[in-house]
Amino acid sequence: MTQTLSHPAAPSANSRMSTGIPGLDNILGGGLTPQRVYLVEGTPGTGKTTVGLQYLLEGVVLGERGLYITLSETRDELEAVAASHGWSTDAFSIVELASDTELDANSQQSIFHSSEVELGETARNVMARVDELKPARVVFDSLSELRLLAQNPLRYRRQILALKQFFSTRACTVLLLDDRSAATSDQQLHSIAHGVIRLEQLPQEFGKERRRVSIIKMRGIKFRGGFHDYILDTGGIVMFPRLVASDHGSRFTPVIQSTGMPGVDMMMGGGLAAGTNTLVVGPSGIGKTTLAARCLLAALERGDQASLYLFDEGLGTFYARTSALGMDLRGYVSSGQLKTMHVDPAELAPGEFAHMLRGDVEEMGARFIVIDSLNAYLQAMPGEQYLTLQMHELLTYLNGQGVTTMLILGQHGLIGEIRADVDLSYLSDATLLLRFFESNGRLHRAITAIKSRISDHALTIHELRISAAGIEVGAALEGFEGVLSGLPTYRGNTPMLRDGGESANAPDAIV
């Protein structure tokens, strides 16, 4: 007797099913189309099993029945994986086809002995369990075992097509997991699946491995292409959709606000404008972080929410140093107005950092952000080109949100020839350049504004002094030539700053 199968109603074009994986639904433009078969491929260790578990647990939350069919892992192993994330598998069913009794009760052979186990028997077991449990969500782990059982590509393809047809008549949305163990890329499998999600793990010479996801294909869905970083940690997988600045934007008034330093305000044409970014460039020890901290304090005193990301300096050292200069920021941290974080670039995924900044802006309401420094952030990137592209999108996004951003870029060298790891000056709306210079056996600091897109800035070079009294900007160094080279000549009587804020006409005054 032939059984007539009734096909379930096709899902509407706009209906979507959540994957339960933070960030993935955003990448997919809303989630998966229901009642379709999808391929999730990746080498061992990329998190395919975790993806499957999160997908089924999301179904539990939504009241949908789930089924995990495993040919490669035992029930105990799956339960251990789930327990490591703090999850329970009690709410969905697990069918363990890797057991001897499930595969062939007579021969008692393992799944890995394909010559002694019939592929058809395995497929019938799968179909019987689906008909028995009637799940809405199914995870099939993994196709590599089916590939071994099939023994030849033609039989393998026919069996996958048969399973796809079977699932389509049962209103199941299926994730097929594949460890990419085939000698060559399985393009036939790609053509059969409705969508293909690829997980990758990239080893690093030092630091944490990088993981990224890409959507190879997805029929009927406008997804976000390219690579997206993700992390696999206790609690599951979190994906960070690649930031596209054009997808975000808001209206704001680009008001120019004080830096808290009258001399710097004068140089910058009034201060820093909302919705712009300022690059502070100079050698180590020149005072870049201190200058940014003073601008940060001015924003906090205005009542703005702010964030500070330190890649180089520890938070304890930073707090102690700024407090000694009369800038105690810890009270703002305690009140929640200021968020500070020390970031280890060896443990950071670039997409994760962009996600942090988006959270600060969209959830915390940050209006002022300091990134110190781009040199260390570069170490989290595969290369300089990726830093430039990432920063272009990130700064365009922050500018579009009306956020004032300060970026610090360290340069190699102290006096004379100075170079930087990367040149991002063309991305900045304003640039402050700091330099050491020597005069009469004493070391001085100089500051100048070399760029501003939104205001008329001074073209003069000024002395900069940092002390317990604060940050002071002296008169223009009109009596000097070659200050930016570090070895100037003196042809005048420019007043210099002394200790205690006094001025002196002597060019050898202490800074």
C-alpha cells in the first residue's frame, strides 16, 4: 500500500525562525526561513554542536519541539557539552544512532564500519524517529558519517535528496552539521541545501584563536555578506555582525564643546565638535593619554556619558596618574557615568570591539569615547589594511551617532625622525600633534593642531606643560624654528612656561 504524503503549507515570504544565536539573526536579516534544510559546516572545534544546541533551546523557549539526531557523539557527550554551558537537554529529544543497537542489532557494528552497516537502515531509523516525535526543529549531526556509509558520491547525494524531501513533508526546519572532512569542497551538498553557514577557526601565532562566520548562500534572504567574528565561550556562541555604518544614522547638532583647556580650545577653533573624531599623535611619554583624559573630564563635567578603552596602560596606573594631575575619574566610574575597560588585544576579536562600542552608544548613551591606543588595537587585526577598513566603518558610525571620539596613536622615536605603525590621519576630522624638543639642555613639549575639518584652527606651535597644576598651553613658539624636528634653533624671545605656571623670557625655562 502506497502512503500519500501531504505537503505542509509553504511559509510566507516574510516569515522567519530565530536561530537563538545572538548576532546570527541580524546577519541573516531576521533569521531562517522555516521548513527548509540548512547546512552548517566547519572543521572540528568551530562550535557546530553548540550551534545545534542553541538552535534547539531557542525552539524550547518558543514552544517548538526539538530533535537532535547524533551519529558522531553519544548522548553523554552531548549532555556534557550542554552542561558546560549551563544548559539542560531535557526539553528536547536526543536520538543516538551511534549506538550499536540503533544501527544493527545483529552485527553490533559501529557507525564507522560502513561496509557492514546499511545506509538505508540508518535513514529509516531517522525517518521513524521524526515521524514518532514530530519535531519542528531538527539537528542532524553529522553528514560525515553518512558520507562514509554511502561509499560513493552518487549514493550519498541521493540519500541527502531523499532526506530533504522527507523533511519537507514533515514541516521540519533542519540543520545539517558537516565537519568538512571531504577531500574536496562538497559543492553538490551546497546546491541541495537551502542555505549554507560556514564556521571557521583561525589559529594565531600568539594569543587567542580567532573564529569567524560567513554565509555562503541563503535562498530568498538578503543577508549581510562577508566575514563576521564570533566567540565560543561558556554560555554559548555570540556572533558580532560586521559593522556597516550606512545602516545606522541619527540627527544631531554638531555643537563645538570645550576641551577644558583654554589653550587647546583656542588652537582647535573653540574645542571639539560632537559627531567628529580627533586623532592625538605623538611619541611615548609626551602626554597623549593625559590630554585625552582632560577632554574626557570636561565631557563628564558637562553631564555626558562616556567610555574609555585602554589597550596599553592598566586601569590602576591610569587612575593614579590622572588623580596626581588633579583629574580624579573614579567617582564618575562609581556613578556609572563613565565606563572604563582595559582590553587585551591578544584576546580580542575586532568585531567584538566594534560590538562593545555599539553597546556603549545604543544602550548606555555614550557621547564621548576615548580609544587608547590604536597601536595596540592594530595587534588584534590581521593586518594594517583591516585596521583601516574597520576604523573607517567604526568612525563613520560614531560620527553618525553624534559621538565625540578621541583616538590616540603612538609614534616610534622621541627626538628627530619619528614614525608610526599606521597612518590614519586621513580618517580623522581633527589632528593634534605633540612633539618633544630640546633647548639649552632641557626637554620641552610642543603641541599644534595640524588639521580640523569643522572649524578654523590655529597654525601656530605652542609649548605644552603637564604638572600637578594641570595642563598649560604657552604662547606661540615664534622665536623657534624646527620645533617639530626636535632640534630647533632659537631666534627670538618667546616666553616659556616655568614651574608654578610662571612665564619667563629665557628659552631654557623648565617645562
